[in-house]
Amino acid sequence: MVVYIEYAVLENFLLDALLLYLALKFARARVSPLRLLLASAVGTLQAVLVPLVSLPAWCAFPLKLLGGALIALIASPKGTMKSYLLVITAFFVLTFLFGGALIAIYSAFKISYVAGEGFLLESAPVSFVLAGAGLFFLAAKYMIGALFRYKKLMQSVLPCELFAGGRSWKMKGFADTGNCLMFRGEPVCVVSAVGALALFRGSEPVGRMTVSTVNGKKDSPVFRCPKMTIGGKTWENVCFTAGEVGSKEYQIILHTAFSEGVDESTAVSKSVPQKVRGK
């Protein structure tokens, strides 16, 4: 078997750089190009030298784990022990996921039977590995972004309890910093059609208002909810209008007047806009 050292160096360097970059992004750590390149170079040096040294199996595996932790530490910016452990863990998880996916895909096409030796998996070409790494990088980056977008959304979803018609309903409210709807000088929250039906069935609207959305303008009735609580804070005679909420995670779009100053001891942010900005 002929091993081209330049291919091995290029392949390991690029793979380490991609996986370290994804690990740093997952840990929400700052990516330093200099640290990233240095860590990738150290990982490549380790990948080239370790096979040249004859080591027992019980020693080789821990050595590889220590090497992986080392390059993750080199790529990490100065931080706490928790941030270091998060980067290291993310790097190992991503490495195992990438390796497993690559083996699973390649083995489906490159298994051959050799008499006396059984089924063998042929070595994957560099082009296949690099192409797989590119696809894995794009997919993992998208998934990490989607995860943090969902987390950011859930940070702005607040537990609400509404009282109307002698009954109470528990719903989720989204602290939308863009909801500035007003009705006769009072803030207005938007509730889904299902929520409006449950809350205000049989109630007479106090008026009507025009609500503009991406789908155009709509004339909607305005109702008053006798009482609404968010965390430890209570409001009375809150105005609601029925509208398009468009999410399974919440049923109410709160007005900005109701998302500020909520008691943090109830696990709700004092300032939701600040939490949305990541502060």
C-alpha cells in the first residue's frame, strides 16, 4: 500500500479545522483564525506521527482522546472550565458523528469479499472524504443555527394565565418587541383564533381595529380580558384582538408593555428584549 503524505496532511488539517470551527460555534465561543490554524496543525501532526509509533491498543486510544482534547483547548479562547469542556465535548461528538456517517455511506458501496479474509471495507478516497466533510459542515452549521434560533425563541416565550367568564386558561405568550398595537390609547395583545374562541365565546367586543400583517390588513374585533398574569405580575382589563399567531410554541403575541418589568424570581426575564439580544 502506498500512502501519500501530502494527502494525509491536507485531509487531516481540513477535517480538524472544520470540526473545531463547528465545535466553537456550538459552544458560542469566539473563533480565532490563528488558534484554529494552530490547533489544526497540531492535530495533523498527531495524526501523521501516531501511526508511525508502535503502541498497544490500550494506550493508543487514550492517547488519541488526549490529543483531541488538546487541540480543542488550543482552538478555544480564554474562558472558564465549563466553556473548555463544552468545546471539547462538542468536538468529540461532531467527530464521531462525521466518522460514523462517512463509514455508513461509504460501506454501502465499497464492501468486497476476499476469499479467506471475509468482507473488507476499502479505503475511502480523499475526494470522497473531503466532499463528505463539506456536506457535513453545511448540514451541521445549519442545525446549530436552527438550535440557537429555537433556543432564542423559547427564551421569549412566557407562561401566561388569563381569566375570563369565570374560568382561567394557561397559555404561552411570545414577548414580541415589534407588537405596538394600540386601541384607544391602550396596548393590545394578539391571540390565536382558537384562543379567542375559548376566552371570549359569547362576549361582546368593545370595538374593532385594523391590524396590518405581511398578508395585508384585516379588520378584527377587540375584547377585554378581566385579568392576565405573567409570572408574578398581574394586569386587569387587558385588550385582545384575534389574529394570526402562526406558531405552535405560543398562542399569544404580547404587547411590549407586558414584556417589560416582569419579576425574574418567577423564571421570567425582567427585560425580554435584553434577553433576546443575548445579554
